[in-house]
Amino acid sequence: MRILFLNGDGISDEIVSATHRVLEASSLSLDITFEDVGFRALDHDGITISDETIERARQADGIVLGPVSHMDYPPTAEGGLNPSGVLRKKLDLYANIRPAKTYDAVPRPVASSFDLIVARENTEGFYADRTMHVGTGEIMPTEDLALAIRKVTRKGSSRIARAAFELAARDGRKVTCVHKGNVLRVSDGLFLEEVRKVRSEFSTLEFDEILVDAAAAHMVRHPDRFGVIVTTNMFGDILSDLASELSGGLGLAGSLNQGDNHAMAQAQHGSAPDIAGQDCANPTSLILSAAMLLDWLSARYSKPELAQAGTRIKNAVTQCLSSEATRTSDLGGALGTKDYTEVVIRTLREAN
């Protein structure tokens, strides 16, 4: 398997290195290469992600993307592209799968334990860089008027719905469609229509529909009511962050951008430049994202050993999170990035 690591900004060096070392310790034969994106690529190539890097990503079997500081980049015309958005579009990574689960020993702000997944449409919605063929989905006709265009297609709605139901069917999870069809009657109406069509093929699965504001309220009070949430781009972005914070923090939140032919692991959190280089970044999110990538590659290439390695990585992380002595400082633990990585690797090797 050819795995391309794309190293970004801020804490990316530290958590990319940690994730690479964990994969190397997983007893798999992986062909791993590295490329820079973000500010280093901008300095070297004049653009934050070059055409050559995009092509290398296209040729790889899987991609691991480190966090990027895209909000600090110069304008697009000056080379400041968001590498994550570019790759989601160029590789048609239409499904952003974001699990959120609690760990018994990890402090969290809610009493309920839960294990849910947000299946977020990844290529449409209100996101300005994913709405128009040319230009962006935001326009400003006058200095006092800003307009945003929301794109929702039948194809986009149908395929994220199918991804969500197929995910739920693996272990019989309930599927909840989150929308705002009472206000966005046309766009969310189309989304709902397509979700219901796909739902008819999975009639044995429990299914319900809920407005996004009610979903946020229920998630805070009863997060265990959800199994798989299927929703549009912006709603999914917001709700998945909420779910991850309720589980203990974004540092625990794995994330996979997947399409029919490509997949990219990406931590759910940002680049945190304020703590870069201090050996205190939590690499768990990117490590778990890489484990999700192994699961995807296992299914695509019929290689069960990849899924088995992904499971061992997830189990090693779970074991390390069970004690303050083997957790990072953001979770009330005693370890920095490097020492935590060593413990995960040691735990993984002991289980091999």
C-alpha cells in the first residue's frame, strides 16, 4: 500500500511524525512517502498545494493529511489554497466520516456514554470553495450586501445517504437524517427526498428525521440516542465538533474523507500554532484517522490484514486512554506528544 503523508502547519510536524511511527509499528508493509503542503509549500512552490502534489495524492492508495493553517494563508490568487478543500474536490472525497465515542476513564462534560458517527456530505452545501465551477459561492454586490449560494444536488445527497446507511448496516445502527427542511424547503427538501429513497433499500434499519436545532439539543442531553447521523456539509461540520467535544475533546476525534476511489485521513481539529513545538499536542485524532484509512483500504482492496492492524491501533489507543499515567496533558494525563506516542507503540507491539 502506497501511503502519502502531507505535512502541513502548526502541530502537524509532531502529530504526523507520531502517526507515521504508529503505522510503522503496525507490522504492515507500507510504502510511505512525504510531501509538504501549507506554508512550507508556499515558500518553496509559490502555492500551498502544487499540481504535482495533487497528482501524487491521486496516485497514492491512501493519504494522511496533517493540520493546515488555511485561515492564515494569503488570498487564493496569491497561492493560498486550502489543501484539504482542494483534495476533497479534486479526488471527489464526498463523504466525511467522523466518529465520536466516549472512553470510560476520559473526563467528559456529559454523563451519558455514547458511540456515534456523523456522515457529512463533503463537496457541496454552503462551502464557498465547493459550490461553483468557476469562482466561489460567496458574492458581495455592494459593500453592504453579502450573499452565499448553497449547492445541494441529487447525486451528492444520494451518495452520502448510501454511505451512511451502508455504514450503519455493518452493525445495525440507527440512522438519523438531520436537516432544516422546515425553512430550507427546496435544498433540504431535495436532500430529504434522496435520503428517503436510499432508506427504502435499508428497511430493516431504524430510521428517523430531526431538525438540526433539535439535533443539537438532543446531542447535549441524550447523545446516546444517535447511531449514524447523515446530514449536509455545514450541519455535519458543526454537529461532529459538538459530538467530539462531548466525548472528551477534538483531540480524540478521528476523521476520514472518502470517495469511491480515494480516501484521506485527517484530524478533526486544526493546526494549533500556539502550541507547536512544545511537545504537548495530542496525536490521537490523526492516529485514529489513519486507523480508519486502514479500514477503508482493507475493504477496497480485500486485504483483511489492514483492518486487523487498524483494530489493533484503535485498541492500543483505547488502552492508553484508560489511565492518567498514559494520557496526554490535555486529557488530564502526564505525557507529552513523544512519550504518549512511545506508549501507544509499545502497547501496539505487545499486542502483535
